Amino acid sequence: MSDNNDKLHQVFADSLNIDRKRITDSLGYNTIPEWDSVAHMALIAALENDFDIMLDTDDIVDMSSVAKAREILSKYDVQF
Amino acid sequence: MTFATELERFGDRVAVQLASGEAYSYRELALRADSLFAPKYSGLVTPNPIAIECSNAIAPLAAYLGALRHRVPALLIDSDLDEPLREQLFARYDIGNVFRATGSWHQRAPDQHSKANTDLALLLSTSGSTGGPKLVRLSLDNLQANAEAIAKYLQLSTDDRPITSLPMHYSYGLSVINSHLLVGAPLLLTPESVTTRGFWNFFKEFGATSFSGVPTTYAMLKQMRFERMDLPSLRVMTQAGGRLAPDLVKWFGELAKVRQQRFFVMYGQTEATARISYVPPEHLLDKLESIGIAIPGGALELIGEGGEPIAEPDSVGELCYTGPNVMMGYALGPDDLALPDMQHGRLRTGDLAKRDRDGYFYIVGRLKRFIKVFGNRIGLDEIEHQLREDGFDAAVTGKDDLLVVAVRGEDVSPDDLAHRLSARYRIHKSAIRVRSVASFPLSSSGKVLYMDLLNELRE
């Protein structure tokens, strides 16, 4: 697993307050009770902070899965 | 003559618009509401209360309106409420039929003639996410009076198209529905949150003119760069469900002014159906910390410790509200459902407030033991009680957006307990702090000093 992928999984685990083992590419917004709107915005804040980026509104509302998050971060030159 | 019983008068106008493109006219909504109740309840004069498991969808909305139209008392709860908490609440109130969010009836106990007061229309929880047993008893007159007052000060008309950004089991979310049905406006009904693409696509496609939010909603919108969003149809924003930080009031107030929108900062309680006061938008930027003035038809006053009215400006007293939207009273168990109106239009809010020289009110503290977390009221005694039932020696305190639990005992892991509380009450862990303590600060009479405990564990 690349360093950034590892970091991404850790951000998800911390923000959603779930075990790292549960983080998969297909894990999606609102598919588990832990990933609700409050957790989503905590996740956004953590991603912006840890990857030192500034996300657009469109990115925030499109970040509907772990795979999608990786795709969006790639736009900001984060390498996976 | 109420918004629920007179739906038909708006005939073919759209009552409910869904994101799928499906729409229901006022006539269709009335038919749908009646079809869920007419055959089922034709033989029962006063059936025992039903429960409606709510999400923002056509089926629960129709069931809610059907219950009001057929005078069947209904308890509204979140369809996502933790199953054991839900069943505990149903058992406590002898709930007969349950209307599932999926649109089907489930009979959990035999139907019987109940002794519920004939004015009782609706039961709402004071603390939705903890499944607290204390319910607010509301009459159809309460709902109608509050809907009328809200429609008046927001100047609602058939041209408004509110998007349901709050859940319908929540008194504020429900008040948005009631007040717009009263004027024949179309509801843009969605269960989605402002953080989703689906919400904003729906908003834009059907040209939503207003949305409502709790403080968390506004914090999220700012984080989402709301100032850069292009929403030409938007005319009105409303905020309630707890205190919005003055810097956010200013930020949204100034933005609304530039965009020629109206931003309403409001205050209310489920005990008053929903709404108690509002700040007229033209004065908002001069009154950033205020909860405003009483809604039309209501009155606010302050009373001192001895019950005497406080007239002089800037003196603190308990905020009291008088108006036709004040609940019939609380219920703690099934026998209470038979009780008549105990409040006579008068409510002690439990909030400490002061009034300025212009007659605007300001909340300065709280007498009751609850906090608001992301807009939802959380009863601290309720959580402490449930933890004790689970075998923890715990004391629960907190402030808005932070639940603080002190627990005694060496074999308890604070992290595990925080995790458990987060899962049970669906509260993000950022709003929960659990600490192991050797003892609780006690008064000379042996009562836990919750304020001292909070100060000890604040950071």
C-alpha cells in the first residue's frame, strides 16, 4: 500500500471512528451509520489538513466513497 | 379548519415534489393520507396511539397527515433510531400499530380503545436521539397555531418552494412542512443532507426558494464555501435548534444582505410545538446574539426566582412564553396520555434570558439538564440513567456540542465507552468526551456538582 493510500485509510478510520479493517474502496457515504453528514465534514476537514489541500464545494459533495476520495485527491496532485 | 384537514382546498397544486421527478398534488396527498387510515380505523373511536417511523419520504408524510385527519394520536420517531431504544419507547406507551418508513403497517400490540385525551394529536420526543421516555403532548390546535404564526412572520405564500433539509420527526423540520402545507406551497421532499450532491441537484432542478438549518448545518455550509455556490432561486434561510455563534450569524447575515435574501435566526422548543421567537431579518446585523421577539400571537416575559415579572432591561430571569402553540403537557407514561391541557398556553422554557431596551431577548444560560448536540437535545439525566442501567458508575455533564461523561472504576476503558455512546446515540465522537475519574465532585448534601465536573473535564 502506498504511503498516501495508507494515510487516506487512516484519515477515514479516524474521522468515521471505525476500524481500519472496514475501510474498502467501495465504502460509501451513508451506507454505514458512522458515515453521516457530521462525520463527512469531519472527514473533509481532516483531508484538507492532512493532505494540505483546499477542496471545492463540488469535491465535497462528490466524495461519496473511498475510491472517489482517491480520485478527487489525485486532482490535487496527491499521488497514490 | 387546519392545514391537515383542509389539504383538498389546494386541489391540483403540487404538494410534494420528489427528487425522482414524481409529484403529488394536494388532492392526491389527502387521498393517500386517508387511504392509510380510513379502513383501518373506521371501527375505533379512540384507538391507542400509533407510531410513525419517519424519514423525509411520501409514505411517512402521508401517514402523519392521515393520523391528524383521522384523529389518531401519533408518535413520530426517527426511522434510524436504534432498535432497542425504539422498542423500549413503544412498549412504554403501549403503541399498537407502527407505520414503517417503508410504507407498511406493523401491528405490535392489539388495537384497543385507549383513554388518550381526545385533543391529543401528536407525541414528540424531547430528546429524539436518546429515545428518552419523556414526550411532548401536542394538539392539532397547537400545530395549526404555530403553522399560522410561522407563515405570517416568514410571509409564506404558494410561490415558496422549501427544500426539507431537516427530518420530519424533528419539531423544527415538521414546522417547515406544516407551515407550507397551510399556504398551499410545494414541498421539495428529500431525506438527503446538505453535504450531498443529490441535495443540491434537487435544489437547483426544482428551484428551491428556502432551506432551514440547525447551527451544525450552517457550520457545514460555511466549510463547503457556501459563498461560492450559485443558487439564484434561494430567497430565504432560517436557523433554529440551538445558538448559532455570532460570527456565523454575521457571516450569513451579511451574505444574505448582499444577495438580497432574508436570513431568519429563530428560537423555539418542542414544548411550544416548534417556534417561539425570531429576529426580523432587517435588524439581524444589529442583534447578532439575540433570539429576537415573540412570534405573532405569542408573548415573552422574564420572571425572577420568586416568580415575579422582571420589567427592567438587561436583568436576567427565566424566559416564559405564552401562546396557543404551547403543548398540552408532558407524558412520562401511558396514563399521562389521558391528561388534558395542563399548561393553559404558558411555558417556562428553562432558559435564562435578558431583554434589551428595544425589547429583544438574549439567552444567557439554562436551568434544565440538557445540551444540544448538532441541533438535537440530549437529556443528560437520561444518558446517565441508561449508563447506570448498563452497570457503569457514571456522571454525565456537558455543554452544547460536547457530551462529557465521567466514569469511575478501573476496568472501564474510556475509549470503548465513547465508542459505545457514539454508536448508540449516533453522535460523532468529536462531540463525546469520556474520562476516568477517582470520584465525582459532590455537594454537602451528596449531589453531583455537574458544573464543577464540567469545569474539571473541560480540557
